[in-house]
Amino acid sequence: MIKFKSHRRLYLFLCLIIPFWLGVITESLADKVTLDASNWGLEEGKECISCHKKASAGLTHEWESSAHANAGVNCLDCHLADEVENDAIEHEGNIIATIVSPKDCGRCHTKEFKETEGSVHSKALSLIKNRMPALADNLSGREMIAAGCAQCHGSQVEVRGDGTLTPETWPNTGIGRINPDGSRGSCSACHARHNFSKAQARDPSACIWCHTGPESPDDDVYASSKHGALFASNRNKMNLNSDEWVLGKDYSAAPTCVTCHMGASPGIKASHDVGMRDSWSLNSPVSEKQNLVIFDDGDRRNLPISQAAPRRGTELSKLNGDMGKVKAVATPKRRRQIMAKVCLECHSKGFANGFMKQFDDVVELYNEKFGKPAQAVMRALYDLNLLTPAPFDEPLEFTYWRLWHDAGTKARHGAAMMSPNLAWWEGMHLVSQNFYGEFLPQVRELAGKEQGDALIEEHVTSLEHHSWLKNLDQPNPILGYGIGRPSHD
Amino acid sequence: MIKLRMPLFITRHVLFALMIGGLAGIGFILFLIEFDHFTSTEEFCTTCHSMEIVAEPYRESVHYRPDSGVRASCGDCHVSEGVLSATWDHFVGGKDLFNQIFGPGYDDPVINELHLPEAAFAARQWFKDRNSATCKRCHVKEAIFGTRPDTNLIHKEDAKDKSCIECHYNLVHLRVPDEKVFKREAWNRMIEEKYGLKPGEADKLLEE
């Protein structure tokens, strides 16, 4: 230990050391943007403000109270465009673009841009390519794409020859938006403009905007989970405005979506690759664990474990169809490890692992008891030409869709995030009602009793899970059996 | 009483000629005024079919159908004030007539719209060169109140050193991007899509 001969020397030492110490702190807070401040604050951009204060006072007021304004980042720093860009427009003497793409944000926020560009979020549009013809074209109409699908999944923004953006594709802040500059994603999907507040993006409401409804019922799941309840009652203790937001250091009252899926906790770096820590696919007819393939250019994709994991250095198709060179593969186990490590800030290892087991068990139960048998029956009906190839022209197809897409998703998401109601009453209980009460009777109706029974025997009742259907003598009074008879009271 | 003595060379014939010449001159100026007036009307301009195509979006615009009923016709915006300037503008504008007769088939909406951007750029430059003089025939910057509270302030403070055309283009005719960001490729594709042409057909038509 350093010994100081007098207080004077101690003060001198402190005077010398404190500036260094402060320096370290400021650097660690500002490490997100490593560029020098001389890279922004364009002179011409300062002129925008006087007029926009009058023309769009709300927008300008939002920006004025933002960290951007505080750091001297003005309108033009983000909206500046090059003449050759296809969405460039002339505006009051400057060449700008209406859309600030992730690539534009990435001029300063390099790390975040690379992480989102590689993430499943940025591919949200390509992920639903197979669903759009059935759901948008057949069941509704193209009008629903702009108002529905693309709101969350993103539009492919079209620029007309006259420089305008087509109203079918813009305005749009869907997270998988394909921008005129070719980049994918939209930062303002979560970071609402023009304040870009940290607190706003960290609040679950930022995610819930899209993670709601049957396809991703996470708003209801979170709200009815213990974690969500804690957040609701402790919102003011969440320190949401803090520069850094490390679990256990800057906050502890409750975990939010950010905490587990992308947030920093001791030993775990924050990442804008939301989805990186997900080991299961939970939005498919049958769930599968998935490898995360990392390409050498930073792009990433999920690959179900039923497909062989590619070796380092081999070529694999990316989600956009291009070929990429594999740099690394993160196994579901590794992904789970990272996710589970977050739990350890508040829970014991045994607690965390126990919970994960409960979650995995539900997913596997869903898969084995309902997901796989129902899928096998559907496949057989298509093969036997008892169903036309067109989706949603037969009642059974709606029943099956509700089974895995609506109720099945709720059950699995409910179990993933500890909502007893979603996991059971609105989830697996409805899966089960659907399966036994609608799906199987409709299969019999469609295939005829003989063929229907054969199909059901092959894919359903032969399984241990459904063996109770062969033992129909077990009484239970909850549906009225034996009520009023003395022997059953 | 002082008696004015005419110089000797002012003979009766000279006086007569001067009088005829003067009257003819006045007549000519009056003719020019009437001529400029007549040739500035929508009716006259649209006698060429190519101009009818340009007039269609105009008839949908607020300059054609303002709440006040004060309609700006072609010449109100595109022909300068004053008989000499107006005549000169008409003289220069004669090239449009020349092109109508000898140029590409502007009467075809496709050809017309393919060539429109260059015409728009030229027209914008014309306004810029004149400091938006023809706009100011009707519009007084300080008197622009609009419908929102700050419209007047924006014009008085932020647009203080600007003339109308610098901000207000694409008001009346088919929308054309600013010359600096104009992309011929994208424009041609848009026209092809609009008129159901095959990709690349616009480029061929433009070369003809």
C-alpha cells in the first residue's frame, strides 16, 4: 500500500489521480461512438432548426431534448445524402434523404449497425415471404401489407422516378425494412424518432409494439409473468435513463425484454443482435433447436439442428440468397448458456437450470404430443389429395393454423417467459381443445371414418401421449359424470 | 406671342409621314400588348396538343382552382411583365413552336413526359434568373399567412433571402426531381411502368 507522509501529499496524489479516473469513466461511457466529435455538427444542418421549429415544432422539440442535440448532432448529420443515392432529394438547398437507414446511423453507431444487420430482426421481411401469398393475397388483400405485415416486418421501400417514395411502402419503420440504399432494418423501429431516448428503447413497450398478438404474444406473456409484474411496480427504480445499463450494477428491480435478449450483465456484452441468445425456434409448426451460423462478413443465420452444422470455412447460403463463408457456429447449448448466465445475476444456477428444464419440457411436450402428429396428419392428407394444395380453402387448414400458430405459439412463449396463464389456459389448453375437439373430428370427417381412423391410429393414438383415448372408462366428475349419484359425491 | 418656327426640312410631307409612323407605332405597341395578352392565355397555349398534356396537371393544381377564384393562367407565370419583356419571352418561346413542328413527337404523352424533366429544369432556371418575378405579381412574401400560425414567420425570417422558386417547385405540373438529384434511368422506368411499356423502350424512344 502507498503510504503518504502528510495529508498534503495525499491531496496532491488525489489531484493527480482524479482527472485520470474521470477520464476512464467518460471514455467507458462514450465507447459506443468512437468517432471524434468533429465528424458531426454540419454547419448547413444548423440552419434547418430555425425553420423546423416553426414548420414542425413537435419533431424539433423532440430532437432538442435528445442526446443527439446535446452532443451537437443536427438534422443534416443524419439526413445528409449523396446526389447519386436513389432516394436523394433536394431540400432547401441541401441534398438529403427522408429515410435515415441503419447504414446512415451506422456512420457513427458502427457496432450497433453491424449487429442489427446480421440479426434475425433485419431479416424480418424475408422470414415471412412464404406466408405473405396465403395471408396477404388470398385471405385479405395487398392493402393489408402496408397497414399490417410491413408495419412490423418492414417494407421494401420503393423510390419512384420522380423521387417520391411510394405510399404502399412508406411511411414504414418495420424492423426488417429493405432501404433504398440496400441496407436492412430500421433503427426507429425501437428508437422512436426524433428523441431516440435510451429509456424509451429499454422500456418493454418498445418491443411490445410488434411482439403482440398470436404470432408473438410476448406482451401478454411478460405482463402476466413475475418479471413483468415486478417491472410494472418498480418502473421508477429501473434507472432507464442511465448511460450504461448493466444488470446488477445500474438496475436490479426487474428484467425487461432487453435484459435477457440483448442487455449487458457482468461478463455478458450487450448486443443488438436480438435473437442471438435464443436456442429454440418457437414460431414454427414444430419447434427445433437452432445453430447460429456466423459468416465472415458478420452476417448471421439460424440453422435448425436437423441440418448438419457447417464446418468453419465452408460456404452456406445466407438468408438473402447470397453465399457466405462460415466463420463460426454457435450451438443451441452455447446460446442457452449466455441466456442462462443473465439469470445468475438474481438466481442460483440450480434455479436457472430448473426453470430452463421446465421451459424445454413444455416445448418438447408440444412437439411430440401435438406439433409433430398434427403435421404428419396434414402431410398425409395433402399426399392423399384429400386436401387441395391451396392453403385456407378447407376448414381443417384453419383449425391446424390455429393449433400451431395461435395456441401453440402462446403455449411455447408462455413457458419461455413464465406466464402460467399463457402457457396453460391460453396456450396448451387451447392446443389440446383444438386437437381433440376440432382437429381430429375434422380429419375423420374429411377422410371418412375408416381412413380417418387409420390415419389417427398411425400418427396419434399409437403414441403413448394419446393412449388415454384407448382407455375411456376413467370417470371424472368435472364434466358431470355421476353428479347426484351417492357413490360419486 | 412667340411664333414657333419649324426647321426648314420639316416639310408637309415629313410631318405627314411622322404622323402616320407615330400612329402606326402606337398601333404596333397596342397590337403587341394585345398579342402578348392573347398568346399568354391557356386557350392559346393549348392549341398545341403537347401543351394540353402539360396543362392537365395544372388544372388539378391550386393555381388553377384556388379558393379565392384568382386563377393564374399560363402567361401569368411563364411570361414576364411589360410589353418589351413579354414580347421577348414570346419570341424566345417561339422555339417551342419550332420544336412542336420539327422536333420529336411531343403530342405523344410518352415522348412528352420523357422530355419533360429538361423542360422543367429550364423553366426553373428561368424563374431563378428573374428572382421569381412572375410569382411576385400576385404573391407578397410578407403577406403569406397560410393556415398554420408560423407560416408567415417562416417566410419573413427563414426565407428572407430566398425567392419563391427556390423552395416552391413541383407546384403545378408533373412532379420532376431537382436537376441535381434527377436520375434519368429511374425516370424512364417510371414512364414505362405508367404507360405499360417494355423495359428499355423509353430509352429507345428518347434517342429517336
